[in-house]
Amino acid sequence: QKEMSRKLCYLIVLSVLGGHRPSLFLVGVQVRKKMVEKYVREEPMIRGPKFVVRLRSHTVFENSPIKLFCTVEGFPVPIVTWYKDGVILEHGSAGRYIVDDNVGMRSLEIPRCGTDDTAQYSAVASNIHGQASSQASIIVKSKHCSFSAPGYTKINITFTEKFGPVFASEGGSASLTATMHLEPNLANLQPDSQWYRDDTRLVDSKWVKINTGRGTSTLTIPNLFKDDEGLYTLRLVTKGGTAEHSAFISVSDGPPPVVGAPGAPMDIRIHDANRDYVIVSWKPPNTTTEGPILGYFVDKCEVGTENWAQCNDHPIKICKYPVPGLFEGHSYYFRVRAVNARGISKPSRMSDPIAALDPTEFERLHGEKHTEEEEPTLLITEGRSMPEGKPPGVSSGIYASETDRTYVVLSWKAPAYSSKAPMWYYIEKCQVGTAAWQRVNTQVPIRSPRYAVFDLAEGKEYQFRVLSANMYGTSEPSEPSKLIQTQALKGVPSAPGQVISTRETDTSLLIQWAPPKEPNNLIGYYIDQCVKGSKDWTSANHKPHSSTKFVVSGLTTGETYVFRVQAINELGLSDESQESSPLSVKAALTSPTAPYDVALLGCDGQSMVLNWKKPLHTGGTAINAYFVDKRRSGATMWREVHIPAVTERVYQVEGLTQGAIYQFRVYAANLAGLGKSSKASADFSCEAWTMPEPGPAYDLTASEVRDTSLVLEWKKPVYYGSGPITGYHVEYAKKGSSDWTRANETAVSHRYLKVRVICILKTCFLIKRDINDFTVSRSSLLLLNNM
């Protein structure tokens, strides 16, 4: 088709020119062919497949058409294979599946969907440098089936095995595995397993291996670097919601090449890649026990070789370095080493490969799309449409897209230009106050409207202008830029503020601190820990942490720790903060469990006196408040009966309606918050008590428990009956038995009793009865004891 278009263009040109000057058109075609060949040679040496636009899931009715789209790039051009539930699609069978490739846009079409097309579909792109994949689900609904069918819209996920925190060092490996139970468990509706490190989505690569099967998902890091440290989260995504689990991986420094040498830098990033330079940045290592870092060496290696070359002769003190002298069209790796008085660290993990290309040519090579506002560039092959032999027009709109201490990155708008002659640029600078313009690039022509100007004075103001040039001459200078000031060296950040530690679990603590008052381009923080009384400080994290809170894991239960924090920028580490207050490691405070056994102690027809038992688990601290709710029996709405908190477990509820039946529930609270409510009480009728016997005693407690005896204590009843209480009887029985035995034949007048029972390691119920001059009371609340 392209050949037919080329011939048609040739015929049109001949007809317009009357059959004359066909050589002009042929020259244009040859120029274009040579330019294309030139661009192909400048393609990066390694470009594994990458999905620019990923597949998206769809839900459709049966007999409807559906089409999945994706866009993938890579060099050489990747081959895309389509799978259905892990099985290669036979797209040539009776036209059921139609696969298309339209200028990089890959698609899979199902012209007429059936319910058996419900599945997970995958597009796997591969070339000689690797492979990448994208998945999406197609759910086909029967027209007789509602969209709320539980098998399609809700999948319940329960983790049956979870991964825990991992503590390792550089050069080791780590593996996280989780198993889950799905209900319902459908082969073609499996959840999408997504792994994250902090907030970054992870994909299968040479650094991370992800393996997900039915009911299991595993992430493996075969060769750990400090870059791999972070909070790892497995997120299972279904149409009905998500389930997730997280754990921290700590990666400490490996053995240094020389004793006392610093740890390796990390997080190597490449900025502003151009045809002959890149800017490399990194993050500094922690120096808890090592000496201060004196500087860094940056190394480069051309892709396809193993020859690492040092880029700078002397250590540089900041964590950013422009690397010039690259060969256009070649791809490179970069790494960084730290230096102190003892020696040089191990190298950092190498960067991803980056190609030295002009930004505009890189966009053109990678098929940059035009926006709706942009006009597509038209290649003119007939020489008379653009006058030759003239220099280009004047550039405009020059500005600084990035500034640093010793360089700025300039961008500008190129002039309108469609000549076949190559165009390039010259940049001139003028320091404010000198009025002298100096050409920046005297030897290297600039081909793209973006360039970094190095070797500037720190904290000074400059103006810049651009000249466009071709083989026929140079344009007039552009209008000078606005004043552009390089950054001044402000130093490391000030020390962070107060450090506070709080309990998290029985092996971890939560550390929080105030940010520094002078951040000075803050990168993050390092946290150090130390057992109280020692001076053996160790790193709690080995990669800069960005927020002002951090959970320190892997601590010893019962041990007491102190902490300190340092802030980091590209110049290094701040002074240490003040140490936190010592804190012992034990389980954190939680809200209490629910009270139970809400009982009625008395009623006068307008109020009721309630009692309840305190929660079985207080949450690690004392309970300081109770709250009581009431409702009429049969009603659904609960109402709080008091605003101030109740501190005792006896409370008189006022303002009740005589003869009405009520239910009550109770909440307990501590320093951690409000716990859950008790179960609703039994139905209590608001009828005045007039019986002669006393009401029940309450708060029956046991102490001094022995194999065959214990001491009981209780509180006197609220309702006395027809006369004063003269004594108490105590009864006991084995759990599950109704055979009660009286512990004291003679009533005791005091509210305690030592009870001897012959039921060693058995569970017993003990019951107490009150006596007045008229009769024996109703039973007190039961007390359950493990004897």
C-alpha cells in the first residue's frame, strides 16, 4: 500500500509538471530515504516491549461485538500474541477472533460474543530484549440474567496465609507469598493481583519477578538492593471491591569493600537526556556508624559492553552530576559510588538504559502523536515550494525549564522551517552587569530546542538568547530571556524537630517527628535506633523516607528504645535531632472489648438501677468511662440516657415510664477510644419492687485462688426489701450441673468468705444469697471461675 501511494504521488507530480523535471521528485524521495535510515541507526540499542496503552476490561451482553485495544512500543518492533485464560487464541478459526495491527495500535475483536467468551484475555508483546504483558477481563452477560448476579459482581476474598516483614541485606534475596480463598472461585473471573512498593506499581522485570496463579501470588526479588526497601502491598482487585495486605522489607548495607567505607548510594535517576549529555541524580546513604561522605564518583557503561568508565576525576559533593561527552544514538547505563576517609563504597544499582538522542528526534522516532490543536508536519519533496539558499528564521520564547546551582536547562520555540537543509542552534549567555554576550556551544551544534548550559556561577543572574543556523547562514539573535538566576548553595537541612515514639505492636513502634525549619530542597529522612543505656546506634531505614512518620519493625518485645532522625538533601545529612523519650516495646493500646451481663439491681417504677461486668480485655490501659443506651422493647432505635461519662458500673436510669418494658446496652472507653457495645440486656419491666426479700448482691469477685479454695467478695444489694440485711449465704456448683452446694451453713454478716471446694482444675459457678429478717433474697449474679 505504501508503494502504491509512492507511485501515485510520482504520477501526480509528473502530470502537474507536464512530464518535466522528474529528477526533483526523485531527489526528494532519496533525501527522505536517507533521513529515515539515519533515524533508524539512531534508535536505542536496547528497547524491550512496553505497553503505552494497556487493555481495559469490559462487560457486555451476549451476541454483542467487543474489541480490545492496546498500544505497544519497542525496538525491534515487538510481536504480540493473544491469550484467553492462558491459552493461545486461534484467531484464524471461522472469524470468531479478529486480530489487527494498525500503525502500532493492536486490537482483538470478537464480532459476536457468547457466554463462553467470559474470560481473562492477555496480550503478550516480545522481542529479542524481553517481553511485557497486559490483561483485561471480558464478562458476557446473558440477556436473561441480571447484572447483579453474585457470581459476576461480588467475589469475597479471604487471605488464608499472609507474608510478614523481611529483614535482609544487599546481595540477598526476598520472597513474599500470600494465599487466598475466593468465594465463588471462578476460573475466568480471577482477581487482578497488583503488587506495590510504597505507592509504585510493580511489574515483572529483571529486578522483580511476579508469579500469580489461582489462589496464590508470589513476589520475588532475586538480588536485593537498598532501592528495594519499602512497604510492599498485595492488592487483589475484583468488580466487587479490593482486599489487600502489606509488610515491610528492610534492606541493610552489605559488607563494604573496605572496613569503614560508606554504604552504596541509591535511586539513580536520569534527567534531561540529550544527544551528547545526561544529568544523573541519586540519594545519599545513611552514615550512622561510618565517617562523613566526602563525595561521589559517577560511572558509565555503554549498553552491550561491560566496560565501566569513571566520569569525574575528583569526587563531587552534591547528589547530581551532568555527564557530557556521550555519543549520539548510543545507549548507556550509569551507577554511583560514595567516598569517605576510609575508602570507596560498593556501586549502586545501575540505572535503566538511556539513549543519547535529541529530544525532538526521539519523539519523531517513537511516533509522537499530534494533539488536536497541532498541525501534522508535511514533508515537501518538490524543491520550488521552499526557497533554498536562505538562513532560517528567528527563534522565540526562550525560558529556563530547570535551574540548579551551576547549570540551567533552556527551552525555546523553533522558527517555522521546512527546508531540506539541516538546521541547528547556537546559544549565547550574558551575566547581568557585564553586557558581554558569550557563545556557549562553539564546537557542538544543537539540533533540538532544548539544551542544558553548564559551568555557570552559583547564585548569579543571566540572560540567554538563541541563534538559528543552517548551511546558508545564521539568523538574527532571539529576544533575550528574562533574568534567570542559578540556585545558591544553602547547605544541608536543619535538624528535624521533636521525635515522639508510640506503641504499634509487640515488635514495632511508630515514630513521628516535626520537619526541619530549613528544609533546603529536602529529599527525605533517616531514622536511627538505640537500646536505652547503650550507644550502639543502628539504622532503622536504609533508604530515605519521605513522610514524617515511620513504623520501626523487628524490635525486641520488652526492650526499651530511643530514636533520633536526620534530614537529607542533595548535599548530605543534617545534624541529628534530639533523642526521643525511652519507650518499651509492647502491644499498643486498643479500645476495650464490650461489657457484658447487664443486670437489674432495683426499680421504683420511675427509674431502674443497672449493673454490668467490666470488659474481659481493657485494651492495655484502665477503663475511664462507660456509656449507657436504652430503648423500648421491640424498638430499633437506641437513645443515650446520659451525656457525662459514667465511671462506676452502677447507674440509675431516671425518667422511665411505669409499666413499660426496656432494654439496655453499655459501652466502655479508655485512652484509645470507645469500644463495642454490650449485647442488649434482657427485657426489664419498669414496675416498682415491693417484695419483702432483698435484691441481689453484685460485683462478685474472686481472689487468692488455690487448688481447693478461693476468697469471694461482693457488694451489698441496692434494694433491701422489708428490713435490714442480716447475713449472706454462698453456694457453688460445677459448670453444667444444677446440683448446688451451700458453702456456709451459717450466714455471714460481712461481705467476704473463704470457700473450700473439692473440684481441682474444674470450672465452677458460685452463687450468693442475701438474708434479711423476713426471707432469703433472689440469687446474685453468677461468677464463673476456673479452679
